[in-house]
Amino acid sequence: MAPIDHDDDRGGAPENAPTVDFAQYRARRHRLRLLDLLDALIIAMERRDAQAVCDVLDDEDVVRAFPSGVRQEALMMARLPRSSLRAPIRAYEFYHQLQQLADEPMPQLDDPRQLSLDLGASLVVRTPIPFPSRSSAPPDDPRHGGGTDRRQSGSR
């Protein structure tokens, strides 16, 4: 029978192991997926292929991530005749924005002060706010002497 080492069975990562944030990898993968979909959409728009445009626009990532102006432009471009010389400007602008995001390095949080909350350090003495005392009866309360100077109607 093999001996059991209880020190390595505690689970979790060692204390000195660096943490990895997978958000940057997910964002990169999502951005590449959007670029692929946008490439397919631009090709379909340039061919004036209405069915291909609708197929790309029906993708759930396109519905969530593409601006409405790009989607509307794609539908309009698909309806134009093949001899039209109109370019999909909004789609090109969106493609350029996605490319700029891909070139931008992701910031790393190396500052340990960003992760800690120092709740005990702020010992600010707060003085109570003085409020004026309330009168014994509200001025409009007829049962407690308020509103005695009002004009009474003669209907009673």
C-alpha cells in the first residue's frame, strides 16, 4: 500500500502561485468571433446577398454586440442593386474599432492596494446634525388647536 501524503491533499493553489485572470482571454476570443462575423457580414453586403446577410444577422452574438446602425446598414445594403457603388461605412467603422481594441494591451492589476479594503483607517468623528424641535401640534391640525384662524363656512 502506498503512503498517503496529507500535506498536498488540502486542495486549492499554493500560497505563492500567481493568479490568472481569464477575462482577458475570454474578451479576446469574443472579439475575434465578432471580427469573423463582421467579415462575413461585409462580404455578404458587398455581394448584395440578402439571405447571407440575414443568416449572419440572426446569430446571437451579432444581435448582442453589433450596433443597431451596422445591422440596419447591412439590411439596406442587401436590398440595393448589384450595380450600386455605396460602401458599408458603419460596418467599416465598427471593424476599425474592433481592430483598435485588439491592438490595445489589457491592463494588469499588480497594485495590491487595489484589492484590500482598509475599513479601520477612516475614524472620522461625526457630529450629530441639530434639528429644530417640533411644536406640540402641527399648524393645520384642527383637533389640537391648530388652524383656529381659518375661515369657517356657514354650511353647518
